[in-house]
Amino acid sequence: MGKYNDKENDDYLIKHNLLEINSHKELERAEALAFTLRAMALEQNDFIFESFTLKKFQELHHYLFQDIYPFAGDFRDVQLMKGATRFCQVRFLNSYASNLFMELNEEPLWNSLNEAADRLAYFKAELNMLHPFREGNGRTIRIFLHAYAISRGIEWSYETLESEKYLHAMIQSVTDLKSLREVFLETIQYIG
């Protein structure tokens, strides 16, 4: 764990996990296993993306983390930070999410891979800043945007990401999307 500089989040996860695990290291392993099993089932069409709404995004988070956290799919009710990045204030989560998902669903068709990379970088950065869940935001966002890209004829090979480069691009995306756009350009292609 240890992702957020507010130690209270790690303690909260220990106190609120469905397996009654009381060790951070053990919880991290159990969470990784539970997530991996759900992600594998998802690839076998156990979870279907018939839409890309906020409700579907929350359902995806619930699907992925339902075996480990009772709050799976629910928006957080506390402020979260990672390093110097302060994510969306709790009181603005609902309005920010509503506007962002409306924008995502009204998105016009992309005319090139460059345009796809621009827009995927934008939505990735905005969803990251929304950061609506106590845990599992990055994994949920990656899977959601992967499916969204496929629905638009684009394959995003996020499993090929160079972790250091990707992390650096995500940190920079708070103020500048250039590096994240480059990461997308390197990992997307037309399907077929």
C-alpha cells in the first residue's frame, strides 16, 4: 500500500477489508490476487461494456474489487493525495464526474491516431485527477479506457507500457499532457 501520503488511507483499508486481513503486506498480496482473478474473468467477457457511463465506471470498480473491499464501486468520502498531487475535492466528485462522463460520451469520432492519443491522454489525466475511489483507481481507469478505445476502433496495449516512463507521464499530466500523449502514441494502433 503506502501510495498516499495520508497514512490514514492504509489504516482504513486494513480496518475495512472483507477478508479481515490486518497486515498491509498481506492485504496487498490478497488485493493483487483478487484483482488478477477478476481481470482475467473480465477478459473472458464476464463483464460487458455496453456503455461508458459513470454508472458503468462504478460498476467496473465494484466488479474488480468486490472480493476485497466493501466500498467497491462507491466514491470516496475523504481527501486523497499522492506526493504533491491533490486529487479532486470530495465535495466536487459528483459534479466533476458527471461533467467528465458527459464529455466522454459526447466525444466525436477520432480522425487519426494522433487525435486518439490526444483525447486518450486527456481522459486518462482527467479520470486520474477525479480519483473517485479509495483504492484501485489506476487499474480501473486503465481497463475502462482500454475498452473505450476498442469501442472506437483503437487497441491500447497498456501492458507494454514502460512503468517509469508511464509514471513520469502521469505525474506531468497534472499540468502538461505532452508526455502522456507520447506514451499513448507509442502504445495505440488501429484494430484490424
